[in-house]
Amino acid sequence: MGAATDTAQWQHFSDRFCELIPGTKALFLVNDRKASRDMPLVQSGFEEGAIRDFANYYGGINGWMPFNLSLPLMKPRRTEDFLPSASFRDTEFYTDFLRHLPESDAATAIRLLEDRDRSAELAVHYSARDTERINLVIEPVVQGLAPAMGLALSMLRERLTNASSPARSGIVHAMADAAFMVSATGRVVAANQPGEALAREARLVRIGVGDRLEILDRQAAAEIARVIGQTARRETFVAGRETIRLQNSDGSFSVALYPLVFHPPDDNFRLLLSPQTCCLLVIRPLANGGAGHVEILRERFGLTTAEARLALKIAGGASLPAASLALRISYQTGRTQLKTVFAKLNVRRQAELVALLLPLVGSL
């Protein structure tokens, strides 16, 4: 059970297994069910180059993938009984990869860990011509060891899950405005000081039971929940669009949401964990009045006063000639300033500029 905390013990076990049962090669795999892909964790008996090629490419076209995905939990199965390699002999996986691996065209596999998105298995490979002889030893051995291996993998996975709660807080604390990192279930994973202060006031938001972020405006809460749900499902939405508004006696606030995906620590066993999806939720006060709008654009995007004034005119619906005339600058000067505004705000067209600025500064 030391393998639950020491990943090196999995390699030791794998090597010892192949020593005790000659003619075998051991491969611990993670099955990514969403991507229909096999990813190697630990192996013994295979050349490193072959495993690297499998990880980088051939694991995504593995001819045994239907067999792997259908494996029952804790019950060994033989590929020759369910999906022999001869049945996919004309595939790229077989002709370019499997047939170059000596004594590897058959396997006995057992699923050790099951999850909605990812599962783990042990596949013991050998020559198809030795299936009956080798399985007299392999099947009872892996069947007997499976419960302990499964428990150790479950414990290891739990430890990795707890250890991978990030570094994501660094993103939150880098924000000047109130910011919260919210999990796919709505739980606050991290908050910066302005966010914690805002939650303590409990006038716009608060952190409720189970550390869930509660938005006190029902309409805004429903919209934010919808976007967080989209993030959890990896659906696309316009990140950062501040179209959600909150209101209290202190004024108006905008809400921006950004989808973020965090990958587990850079260790081979990280493959046991699915990437974690979160939402960065940022609450910003909306300034009132034209002067306040200029300051917002100066501070947030690094525009000069002249560039900010021109951007606000354009966002208000004025054409470039009309905006230049109203600001008493030449059309050429206005055109040069607008190009700079586009570059600083990372937009390409006036319509994108309007879409970005209107939610930020309110109605003009």
C-alpha cells in the first residue's frame, strides 16, 4: 500500500511482475473516455521509444480501444477472446506500430479504477501464440492483486487531487478588482482581498454554505450559473464580456467571467486526473459620467486621454469623421489614434470596439 503515496513503487511492482512471469510485458494505462485515448502510466518490457510513440500518437488510434473501454471492473479479460489483434491487422495502429513490437500482439487486461471521465487498467502483453500457457499464471495473479492495486490507485488519485489545488489563486490575487475563482459546482476555490471584502459586506455577493458563491441578484445569479455550467461542459462563450450587471446603493457593477482549465501537477500519474475547469469571476464598479469613463479607459487599457475620448465617441455611435470633428482633430489624426486604440484593446473593427466598451462604461 506504499504505492498509494510513493509512485516509484508502481515501477518496482511492474518490473518485478515481468521478472516473475517470463515472456510478459506490463503496461499500466489511463483510459481517457472523452477523447477515446489510452495514455501510459508505467511500463516494463517495452522500449522507451515505443511507449513514447504510443503516448504521443498511437494511443489515440489504439485498435484495442473498444476492448479497453468495455472492460469490467476487477475482472481480467483476454484480448484474444474479445478483440484479437488479427481483427484490426489492416489498420495503421497494427501495421506501423504493433507488429514492430515483439511478443506483444495479445494481452490480458483488468480495470483497476473507474471514473466517469477516466479509468485505469493493467494490461499484461505477450505473444498471441502463448495465450493459453501464460494465462494459466496471469489471470489468477492479476485477479488476486487487483483489489489492492485498485485501492492504492484510488488513494493516490485522492492525494493528487488535493495536491493539485493550484497556483490558480495567483491569478485571482493578480486582479485589482474583486475576483473569485469558482469551480464547476459553484464553490469558491480562491478569492482576492477585494473579493473577500465584497463577500463580507453581503450586499452584492456572499459565500454561503459549502463555500458556494451566492449572487444576491436573482437574474444575474441565473445568468452567472448558466455561464459556469457552460465552462463545466467546455462549451464556448465570449469570455470577459461584461454584460451582467449588479446594483446596490453604492452604484452599478459589471461581472466578467473567464473560463480556465487547470491541469494536474507535472507528474506521469497526473493522467489519473481529468483537467479541472473553473471560472474566474471579476466584479468591477462602473463609473458615472464621461470623465469617469475616460479614466476607466486610461487605467484599464493604457489609452491616452485623447485616445480614450475618441474611443468613447466611436463607442457612442459616431463615425470616425464625425468623432474627429467633434474632438477638433483632423481626420488623419483621428485615424492614427483609432489604429492605436484598436491595438491596445486587441480589436480589429469598430463593431468590436463598441461591443467591448459599452458593457464596460455603461450607456453613453
